[in-house]
Amino acid sequence: MLTNRYQPMLKRCVCLFLAGTALQLLFGGINPSFLAYPWGVVLAVNYIYLLILLRTNANKWKWVNHLYDRPAYIASLASVLALTLLFGLIRQDDSSGGWIGALGFTQMSSSWIFNLFLLQFMTSMGMKAIDDIYLWRKRKLTNLIMHVSFFILLMASIFGSGDKIRVHVNTTIGYPIQTGITTNGKTISLPFTLVLKKFSLDEYPPKVHLYNKGIWSEEFVMMNEEGSEGKLGKWQVECLEYIEHAGRLSEDSAFTAMNHVGTTTAVRIKAFHSDTHQIVEGWVSCGSHIFIGCTLSLPDGSELVMPRREAKKYLSEIEVTTEESKESYQISVNHPASIGAWKIYQSGYDSTRGRWSTTSTLECVKDGWYIPVHIAMWMILIAGIMMFIWGWKEQRKEEKK
């Protein structure tokens, strides 16, 4: 059971979620362009002034205390952590399809729901930081530094979002490039040169579906080795031969193992009908940009088909040259490279060539608030070291008693 102290915060979180949902459905995602310099700085200064004004009048306006008291702080922190975990489990591809996309769960940075909860947590943290500064004689220095540092990080994430430069760079193996293209088609010069050295892609095992009258079966059989088997409708299918890198000389010939660019995955399948006891054997392949895929026709008019294999993990090995140095990086999804104020993310590749892609799409992002964020992170590190040293000293004192 929730105590009476936490029930108002729960109601507030529900109201924020409903408000964020309504705003997302009515207006779509948030466009942070209105926070571009100098308006982001102007709003940040006025926001801090508003928090200071609220704190100085906390004794007069009792409701202000509920913005940063213990229940408010814990509830706002827990809600942001829960949403971060939720968004982390959903692929962030900016799609708007389905109810997940419509609610903005595929666009974390522009989601009304996430940003409203983040604003609530930032307000709670900001009030707490101002309170620590206001009563600094009664507060621990480490707690003061921690609260101020996290408040700066949150401020930068929201009010600095309009100053971010985000460009896409289409790289080709062996060719240096120094420009990127923004979402509105504008070309921007980068302060470094990128060269794609290698692109690699891991795929999920191939799946075989039953295809009949333009409809794909929801069920499938994973065929990643000889002996793999399963049931599709009335057909029991079994993998007789599995070739990871396969090709063939003509559409009528059998697939054979090849060590060649553009090879595809092919499986030789035996299909057995449970009612008619008919048996059909043949090759099924998803094909590639060089070899045409093939299906296995069945007597009842249906076919066994293999769609293109889904990407499991893909990464780019790049070389970045600046005026000062030349460094190599491996970039994969959610594992960007950092070059000063810039971060380089893996964004895409040539899906028509799949694992044989010779191009890679990278996203280069510059954070205009890089310096205050960097300072805040160093402050957090210093506070952590201070807490460790003071804790060690307190332990030594206890041991001497």
C-alpha cells in the first residue's frame, strides 16, 4: 500500500502521462529548434530565476515544498528511470507506425511523455540544488555538488537540445569524406575527415514461412543447421542441407558453397504433408544482390519461402583524422565514438546488399552545451572521490574506538 505521502505524487505522474499522451497525439513529437541559441539560454536563465523565486517564497507558498520534498524527488526519479528503461527496450528508429510510434516511444528525445517527466525531475532536482545552496552551512558539500551537477546535466539535455547539430554521412569503404547532410538537406562541413575501413554485419538465423495466396504464415521454422525441423500448417518441413555462403550458376541448378562476394543463404528442404503424405524436396533461398532467391512450390498451391535475414548487429570500423591526430574507432548501434564535442553513431547501411554492403550511414551529432556538461561530469567525479575518502576516514575512526 502506498502511504498518503506518495499518493499525490502518483496522481501527478498519471496526469503527466495523460497530458504527454494527449500532446503527442495532437501535435506529434517535440521540435527542439525553438531552443536554438540564444533562446535556449534565455529560457534557461528565466527557468533558474523562477526556481529561485519559488524557493525564496517556500515559507509563504506551502505547495512549493511538494515540488522537491522526499516523495516528490523519489517519485520523479523513479518515473524517469522507468521510462528510460522502457524506451531502451524499444528500437529508436523515429518511426510513427502503430500505437507505439504514435505515442512517441520510438522517438525518445522528442517524446512529450518523456520530456514532461524529465522536466518534473529537473524541477525537483533544481529546487533541491537551490535549497542546498541556500542552506549550505547545514548541508554536506558532496550532496550539494551532486545535486548541482545533475541539475546542470538535466538543464543541458533540455535547453541545449536546440543547439545540437545532427548530420548524416554516407561513407563508402576507402573514400574519405568531410561533409554531412542535415535533415532539411543542407550540407555542413565537419571538423574532421571520415574514412570507412570495414563494414560487418551479423544476421539472425534464416526463417522459412508458408506463403499462400499472397499471405505469409505468422509461424515460421528457424533453419540454421541440418536437421532443423518444424510444422507449417499441414506441412512438416526439415532441413536436409544448409549452406551459409551459397550460389549457383543458373536458376535451374542446385546451390553450392561459394567463397564469393554476394553469396546468399540456401537450404534444401524436405516437406511432408500430414494428410496426403506427399513429399516434396527442393531449395529455398532468400537471395542477394547477385543471386536470385528461390521458393519451393507445394502441391496444394502454397510455397515455402525465406525472407531476407534480419540484421542482428552491424558495425563500422572508421578512421577519423583531425588537425591534431588520426584515430580508429569501431561504431555499432548504441556504441558511438566521441571526438571532442562530436559523437558519431551507427545509423544504417545498404540493406539491398546486406552483409556485403560497402557503404555505411553514420550520424554525427554535436552538442552545443558540451562544456557545461563536461564540467558537471567532472564535478560528479570529484564528489564521488570526496565521498569515498570521507567514508574511508569515518570507517578508520570507528575502528580506532
